[in-house]
Amino acid sequence: MEQILNPLQTSLGRLKMNSPVTVASGTFALENLDFIVQEHLGAYVCKTITRYPKKGNPPPRLYETEAGLLNSIGLQNPGLDKFIAEDLPILRKTLTVPLIVSFSGASLNEFEQMLECLENQEGISGYELNVSCPNVENEGITFGIDPDVVYKLCALLSPLTNRELIVKLTPNVTDIGVITKAAEDGGATAISLINTIWGMAIDYRNGMSMLKKGIGGYSGIGIKPLALALTYRAAQAVKIPVIAMGEFITGRMLWNSFGLEHL
Ligand SMILES: Cc1cc2nc3c(=O)[nH]c(=O)nc-3n(C[C@H](O)[C@H](O)[C@H](O)COP(=O)(O)O)c2cc1C
């Protein structure tokens, strides 16, 4: 019988993917897979895991603006041990597409320890390093804004794994090309961007922020031009694959961008 070719089939390093579409970390709980056919996904990226559990920020921590979403979830997650003991078995059982584990450390050493733990686990095809978090060794300055730190992190982790090593970059930097190149030079196998940009909304009635924490991360429809510009710059700076994200609020928008209105 003639084999029907899937025109969206692609690869990311050694990963074979049904499509170039992955979910963005933190936006897509496993339950949402009911709404989307897995065969249309290239990979599943889980919510960022940290070494220790995080309760997240106090509410309100989501606010829908006229043009996109503000969030200050604060990386709420069960921590690495519970993720491995409870979430990973469910992910392994449920997913038919490659699993990419997003994680974040508070120091280079913590990133390294987390990777070593995850390396002992089956069913993981790759990692996405979330470098949009403060580095305790570097006066709390966000990892992802310092090219030297991004280089050191990638150079430390890349020899420890044969799995895909994606670095997810923050857009809150002056020159995305320099940071992207630092990740590639350090041994990252792919780049993903953009994480959320700083944003805020004020309640005109009382002058207070709509988010308890004040400033949050802005995502969704309003960030598309910025996401495209930074993706373009990043792709010019490196040879490794660049995974773009920013704007998508519905599955339909996503499929439409591939000209696949019918899916
Ligand atoms: C509620 C929420 C939670 C998020 N959590 C994470 C996270 O845990 N790790 C991460 O790397 N990015 C996280 N992000 C950022 C998204 O993965 C994505 O980079 C960003 O939202 C831009 O894409 P979009 O405009 O298509 O949503 C989160 C975004 C939102 C809206």
C-alpha cells in the first residue's frame, strides 16, 4: 500500500517529530491533550521544574489584557523529586510524542545536579533549560541575560547528555544574537524563544496593579512582532535550530499559520 507522507514531519537533532509544533512550557497541562490530537504535535514540553517545590506567587496572578495575557505564576511546580516520582510516570504513559523536560536551577551547580537526576530517567527525549530565572551565584541576576553565564551553563551540561539540549531564552535582553551564539558555542543543540516579556496592567479605579506581584510576564497576541523579530535575529546568529513561540492563543491560530485550517 502506498505510504501517505506527512508534509509536516520534521526533526530536531536526533528527534523525529510529527510536526514542527511543540507546546510552550507552562501553557499546556496534560489534560489539554484531550483537546488536541497528539499526532499533530512534534513534542510535549512540560511546565518548568525546579529542584525544590515552588508554591508560586499569590493571586491574582493572571490578567487578560486587550492584547494578550499577563501572568505571574512564579514557576509553581512540585519540585524535581515529586516530578520524577509522580508526574514522569504519567507523562510516559500518556504521551505518544517525545517528552522535553523544562527545568531551571538557581545556580550552575543546581542545573548540573538536576540534569544528572533526569539523565537516570527513561522516557525523556530532551531538555529545555529555562534561563529566565535569577542566578543565586550571580547576585540574583537572571541567567539568560548574561552571555558568559549562558555559555558556561551550556558548556557544563552539554557533555553530560546525548539528549537534545534546548536553551529557552528571555526576550528581556539588549542583544539576543550574542546570547543565542553563547548558547550554541556552549553546546546547546537548539534554541527556543521567546519567554514572556515584562508587562503590567493597572486598575484605573485604584491605581493598583492587576497582578498581586505588580509586574508580570506578557504573552499572547500582542507579542508576535517582537517574537518574530527576536527569532529572526536569533536564527541569523546560529546554525542550530531555533524554535519560535509567541502569540498563539488558540489551536486554530497555530494550525492556520501552517495553512492547515482543516485540522
Ligand atoms: C501561564 C503561563 C505559564 C508559563 N510558564 C512557563 C514555564 O513554566 N516555563 C517557561 O519556560 N515558560 C513559561 N511560560 C512562557 C511560555 O512558554 C511562552 O514562552 C510564552 O507564553 C510566549 O508564548 P505565547 O505568547 O504563545 O504564549 C508561561 C507562560 C504562561 C502564559
